[in-house]
Amino acid sequence: MPGRRIRLNFVNLFLWLLGGGLLAFAAYGSFLTLIEGRIQPNQWQNLIVAGVALGSVYALIALGYTLVYGILFMINFAHGEVFMWGAFTAFFAATALNDAGMMASNPVLAFFLVLATSMLVSMVVAIMLERIAYRPLRGAPRLVPLITAIGASLFLQYTARGFYGSGVRAYPDYTIFDGTISLGFLSLSVKQAVVILAAVGLMVGLYLFINRTRTGRAMRAVSEDKDVAAMMGINVDRIIVTTFAIGGLLAGAAGILYTLIFNQVLFFMGFLPGIKAFTAAVLGGIGNVIGAALGGLILGVVEQLGPNLFLSGYGVPSPNQLKDVIAFSVLVLVLIFRPSGLLGRKENT
Amino acid sequence: MSPMVRRALTLGLFGGIAGIHVSLVGIVNTFQTRDLIADIVTIGSVIPMLIAIMVGWLAGRAPRHAAELAAPTALGAGAVAGAVTGTILALLAILVDSVSLTWILVNARPQLATILQFEQGPVVGSVLLIAGGAALGAAGAVLHILPGAIARSIAMAGIITIIVALMEPFIGAVLRNVELRAIEGFLYDSGGLTLPGFILVFALIGAGVYGWATRGDRARARVEAMPPDRRRAAKIAVYLATIGILLILPQIVGQRLSEVIGTVGIYVLLGLGLNIVVGFAGLLDLGYVAFFAVGAYTTAILTSPASPVFTPELPFWGALPFVILAAALIGLAVGAPVLRLRGDYLAIVTLGFGEIAREIFKSAWAQPVTGGAQGILSIPEPIPFSRDPQSIYYPILFFCILAAIAATTLASSRVGRAWNAMREDESVAEATGVNTIKYKLLAFGLGAAFGCLGGAFFGAKIGVVFPDSFNILVSINALALIILGGMGNIAGVVLGAFVLVGLPELLREFAEYRLLIYGVVLVVMMLLRPEGLLPSRSRRAELHEVKDEDDDDMYADEVGEETGRPVVTA
């Protein structure tokens, strides 16, 4: 906007001071940590690889948030639960296949079977969510669908708890994914490689789907302007369901990839990854597909690297306890400095 | 297939799914231990029956914009729907009995099948389920055929009688406490109503509801017709009577229930505070637990001899001013960064703040101050009151009343109107000269003050603070109770706290399904009655106005106008 002046008022000043202070704190902490040199280069490298693997899971979940937000302008608060249902399905499918001996005899097929079932179940959960909880409320005041989403999230969480029990269940181990790969100076475990590759594959697939197919074009049209899209003969309801379905598929895939990394499932597991993936979506610019992927990666790396890099220099004991604090601080900082996110359109702010 | 039949089948299917859900979640198994009528029927087996009745009632209802159904059609539809539900449950019972699914579904035990089949074995049980489903479905549909007042009294009497049976631990304890053992013995036996007790309660409540439905208008008219000064006098008399009852309540209900009421009181404080932020100012704060935690920790650090820092220990009341100070600070700290955010962004960021607060209190880094994961022990009692639930009730009650008065006064003041304007449309409010920054911070500050007070009493009441008591569920609790009760309304907050916090504390069986029920409550309330059970008048009007003029979002200006159907313009 030409001739726009920066309003320097009390609030902005306060926010900039707060943000600047946090950034300076982090920078000085990193400096202290690095000159202290207690953490070896290969440890840093491991942290980064772990961060990228975790970040690609966040990215997959974040895509669900971003797609839905791009079309409905609502935060699907229950998306973390869709992810959790995928993870639980993956657990049961994997256990069943393991008991049937298929994991040993044909591990690759078993992996894809598990992936397919968990994606499918997550998709069904996401579609039902849209149909039952959100569609009747389209057009209601802003807070109403958000509160519904919180309710749906609780419902899905505690249904899982009632169905599957409240304990942590350990995931059967994929022995084929044991071992490490080293690419020159970089070494990563096979599991991490699988997670990263699968996530990248899905994201490329999504990108092609959105940009190359008819349905993808319709999705973009609906997110641009629903009424005009409807006038052009696009069935908006169907596109919205498709969007939820795609978000569900990706969350289901994220579910199995997450269990590959952490090896356990719990009814509460969707909460934190859900919030963090939302953070990632905002960081990348909500509504922006590439932004969500980028935001996920950045957040994963910051979360793994941050506690050690920013805090251990100050002598904070067991800094990893504070990794969620760092992730949420990222969210607050982004919303203060660049609410439209890294790749978001500026006029959206 | 006629649309009526299709509708009945669909409803029956939904009923079946609901039945499968409550069965597999474990509700049926859990409530099997409780009798509705002693030795005759358990609450566990009543739940599937209730679903069949519900489904029949829905199926027998006239479709929207249509005339009432003819009696045989309604009955038939109800019976079909109920039978479908019964069939699905019969299939579930057979499946659970024959295939071992417990490694996935922990509640799919043979016991579940036994309950569903009324302990009659698979063949008789299935027939019973289907036939009973049809009969109950038809019974549900009968409610449409009966005259409105009678149908309503039967339905209400049924629901309340079940609640009375469920509340046996509560009502029984009160009756024993006030030495009315004879009544208790007449009504209750082995955790459920006796058959005469059941009939009596059902008849009494039915008659009461019927009386109110037929004569209530006249009573209301008589109150309306009173001259203003007498009406005010009556109002004051009601208030005084309420306060009088509240004052002697702990003595009536006894030790254990006073404990529950104390917890309810703390949640009333939280609800009143959150109501200022969410209900008045329209800022959806999901991190309200941060205020609660700060209040509890400030109290603990300042008063407890076990706290590592701050050695000159204050008495509880001496710490209270500092708690309010801390509340102001934390209110500003949470409020300032989110000043420019609206709607759902604000919700997520505050949620983040709530988590940040807990993580920091818990971390080893903060251990020297907050005791880390071990928390802080031995918080002193608020002398002259003790930690005894019958004693600490009084200061909590006092602050609840104070908070309620403050909230009522605020709501009708200039500040309240500014909040109202802000909630309606922030840009317009700002344009008409409302200093939104000031009023947002004020809302957060006051909300924080109530939350911190609640926290302080929480600490004093249980004598310890642990970081894990301050999780997201506290925020969800507070939010759910103001939504159930009616956002923006003080009586609603009290009602919500009693229903959502008090009842689960009383009904041990519910405790496990509390959050599941919260989820259902939130969704159903938003779908059917977004203004809550006891809405404020303006809120009801707001939520039922034409729904296409909502554009209160800075990120998207086309929110809410989409119906998704093609629009044809001339």
C-alpha cells in the first residue's frame, strides 16, 4: 500500500521489544553454546537429521491444516486426532501382520499395507468430522465451529481411549528398517530415511495433484472464491469433502511415520503434534501448501536443535524438557513479526 | 422405498452406531455395576434401551416443514428405527461373543455380549433385542402422539428418575446426614432405586412437570403482575434465601460432598473469569490454565515453608494481594502479544501459552523456584479457616459471590458495553472510539485475577501444587462449563460448573468418560443450542440472527458467507 506509515504505538513497540529480546536471547545462547563446544559436530548433525525426520511428519500434518484453512478459513482443531487415529490403525494393522508372519516374509508389502489402511482410516475419520461436525455449522459465527472442533477433538481422543485402552502400546519393530545409511559425511538411520522419503513422496504427489489435475484446479478455484467457483459449475461441497479427505490421508501417513520414529501409540498422542503442525502451517503461511512443508521442516529442526543450541549455553539443566516451549515461542514470534508466515501473501495480514 | 422408511432406517443405523460406540467405549460395561431399580434392571442395560427410545422419537417426528405424522405412520417409523438399532446391537453382541477382539477393543469382552443379550443367551437375546428395540422405538414415537404436556412430563420424569438413581451416592449421603434414614431406606437399595421408590419418584416428577406445564404460565403471570416494589422485595427474598441455603450447605451435605462443592466453587471462579475473556470480550482463550497455575504457584511460593526461595513465609491472606499482582502481570504478559490476533489464531496462541506455563513450571530449569516435577508441598491453611472441606468452603463461597457481583456490575457498565461492541465487530468498535487495546488488556487482566484467585484456593484447598495438575484439561473444563451454561451469563456459569464439574465428581462411574461427554456436550451444544442452557438475552438473539453477515476476521473477509450451493442472480 503506497504511503503507508508504520504506526509506532505502544503495542508495536512492546511486541518488537519482546520479539527482539527473545531473538537476542536465542542468539546469545547459541553463541555461548558454540564457543563452549561441549556438543560434538556429529551430535549436531544427528540432531539435524532427527529434526528433518520429525519435521517431515509435522509437514504432512500441517498440510491438512493448510488445505482446510485455504478453503474454509477455519482451523480444524481436531486434525491432530485424525493423525492419532491413523497411528492407532497403523499399530493394529502392523501387529496383525506381524502375528500373521507377513512382516518377516514380505516386509515391504506389509509396510505398504499398513500405510494404506492407516491412511484410509484417517481419511474416513476426517470425512466424518466434516460431515457431522463442521458442515452444519458453515456460516455460523467464528467461535462456533472452533468450539465444535475442540469438542470433536475430545470426542475422538476419548473414544480412542475407551476403545483401545488408556495405556501406551509399543509398536512392533520393523526389522527391515534397522541399520544406518551413510551418505558421505551424513549418516542417518534407515527409519529416518524412510520417513523423509515417504513424506517427500507424498508432498510431491500432493503438489502435482493440486497443480495438474482437474480436482486440484477446482480446489484452487474454491479457495480463491467459493461463489464464483460454484457459478462455474464446481460442486463446492464435494471439493470441501475432498480437501478433508486429502488432509486425512496425509495425516494417516504421518501417523505411521510418527510411530516409526517413536515406536509407541497413545490416545493423547495427537495433541502436541497437532498443535506443532499448526504452528508449522502458520510459520509457512497458512493456506500455502509449500509453506506448510517448509514450516514443518523448520519447526522440526528448531525443536530438535533449539534446546541444545539456545539454552545449554546458559547452563540450563536438561534443556530438552523445554523443547515444546521453544516450539510455541516460534509460533508467538511468527505471529508477532510475520503473521502471514514465510510464504504467505502479504495482503492477508 | 418411501422417504419415511428411508429416514427410519437411517436413524436406526445411526442409533446402532451410537449403541456400538457406547458399548465399545465401555460405558455399558461400567454402568452394569449400578442398578436403576434394585435387582431388576441395571443402568448398563438401560443405556441401549434409551438409544432405541431416542431413535424412535426422532423417527416419529414430523420432517421439517411438514405436518404432524399420522399416528400409525409415526408408530411404524419408530418401530422400524428401533428394530434396526436392536438388530445392529444384536449383531454386535454375537460378533463380540464369537470373535476375540479384546487385543484391539479392550471392552469387547464376552461380558458385553451377556449384558446386551439381557443374560438370555444369543438366540433369545437377539430376538429380545430386535423386538424390544421395535417396542421401545414405537414407545419413543408415542411421545409425539400424546398431548404435548403429558409427553413432556413422561420424558422429563424418565430422565430425572434415571438421574436420581445415578445420584444415589449423593442423595443417599445427604439423607443419611440429615437423619432421614427411613426415606433413604425406602428410596434406595444396593446402589439403585427400589421398585416403590422408582414409581414414587417417577410419579412425583411427572406430576410436577405436568403441573408446571399446565399451570406454570399462570404462576409466571402472577409474578409479572406484581407491583414493582413487591417484585423487588420478592427478588431480594429469593437472593437472601439462596445465600442462607448456601451458608448452611456444608452442614447439610456432609464432609465428602462439601469437598465436591469446594471444587465446584473453584471452577465457578474460573468460569466467571473465563466468561469475562470469552463471553464478554469474545477472546477465545484456551490457555486459561496459565492463570490458574500462576495463582497456585504464587501462593505456594510465598506461603509454603517447603518452597525453595522466598523464606519469610507469608500467611495465606498475606499472599493474596501478591497473587492479584501476579495476576495483573500474567494477564498483561498473555494479553499483550495476542492483542493483534483474532479468532482462532488467538485460541491457538493462548493454548500455546498454557502449555508453556506448565512446561516451565515443571522443568528442571525452574526447579529452584517451582520445585520442578515434584511441585511444592505444605501450603498453609487459610487461617481462620482450615483445610477441612466444610471450612474452606466459606472463603471460596465468599469470593465466588464477590466475583459474581463484580462480573454482573461489569457486564452492565461502560466497560461491559465496550466489550460487547468489541465482540460484535472489532473494527467497528475501534472506529466508534472504543480503545480496543485497553479493553482487551482489561479483559485479560480481570480474567487472570479470577483465575489466579481460583488457583490460590486450589493450592490452599489441597495443600500442594504439582505442575501436572495444570494441564490443558483445566482450560477445557472451564470452557465447556461456560458453554454449557450459557456464555456471558453468570447463572449459566454456576449451572455449568455444577453439571460438568460437580456431577462427574459425584458419579465415580462417569469420571472415566468425563471428557468424552464434554466432547459430545461441546459439539451438540454448538449444533443445537449454541447459546447454552441459560443464555443471556443478547447472546441468544445474536446466535439466532441471520447467519450471513459475519466478517469479523482480519485474515479472511469472506468467512461464513458460503453455503456451497450455486447462486443464481438475475
